[in-house]
Amino acid sequence: MLSNESLQFLEDLKANNNRDWFLDNKKRYEIFKKDYHQLVSDFLDAMKPLDPSLELLEVKNCTFRINRDIRFSKDKSPYKAHLGIWMSAGAKGANRSGYYVHIENGGSFIAGGFYSPEADELKKVRKEIAFFYDDLEEILNEKNFKKEFGSLDRNETNSLKNAPKDYEKDHPAIEHLKLKSFTASQKFDIKEVSQKDFVPKMAKKLIALKPLNDFINRALTSE
């Protein structure tokens, strides 16, 4: 769980996203940061027994800096007014599929999979889907996965209109092959964050994504 004080800090930061306010509230930030890291630790304790590939992860591997990278953004707000947790077995410099928790008033969600892969990574995942689409269908049709996440996320920005290069438009997995990201997600109310069973409840949901992560990571690590 996350304290109400930390949630309020995020709300106040969203309303006062500037350096002067942040510096004036540095003590509140330090309390928030400690709370954030404890939440990550709790998630790792819950997830590691369910997915051994996460065993070597430490808190520092799963957190994000509060400073935004504004170099190429029209939004020049210097700080992130949300909290993110990323749990993945990928080594430094190697992208892998994983689990994500996003906490933000009005926009909280859990997710997993592989977001915005590089061109060579995308090629590997599509090849895996093309050759082993029955495996993917079995994963997506598993009862618990369908209950929690329904299917892979699909919208205008993460899916091609036509078949990708080198694939026939009538390929049995064509709708999956059109995807540019391979993720599944579920929204939740931010009020749940303050409940004592928040971490075990979300861990139980997230682990339904393990077969999808395993499938994608197999594609990324196989020759």
C-alpha cells in the first residue's frame, strides 16, 4: 500500500509542477520517495516467488526518476506527477518483456508485455508470432488472462492498418502481427492503493501475464 500522504504529494505536485514548489516541499518528497521504494520492495517480495526470473531484481532496478526528460517534449513540466514500477528480468541495456504498475489519479493501471520495441526486436517478436501463433492463442485464451486483461491492447497508434512487410494479409495471426507493441493492461481506482491487500491483489493479477512475457522473451533471446 501507499500512504495517503504520498498520494496527496502527487496531487499537489500535479497542481504545482515547478522547481520552486518542489524545492520548498523537498522534505515531503523524501518521505514520498521512501514510501515509493517500500512499495516496490513489497511488490518484489510478492512477485519473485511467482516468477523466478525476477529473483535478482533490486528496488533500484524497478524505479523511475521523478524528473521528466523534457528535451523533446512540448510539455515542459519538470516532474512526473505519477508513480511507476517496472519489473523485468532484462539485463542492463537489454530490453525484455515485464510487469508494470502505474499509479496516478484518474489514470492508474497495471500492465505487462513489451512496449515500443526497437525495429530488430519487433522483427523477432513478429517472427515468433508467425511461427508459433498457436502458442500465443493458447496464452491469450487462458481463462485467467481473459478474465483480467481480455486481450492484447490495440488502438490506432500501436497497430498497423495493413499487413507488415514479409507477411501475408491472410496469415492466421495477422491481427497480432500488425501490432507495434505487445501489451495487456487493466485499469484500477487509485483508492485501492491505500488498501492493505493492494500489493498481493495486484500481484495475483499481474502473474496472469507471465506466459505472455515468457513467450515474448523467448522470441528476444532465441536465435
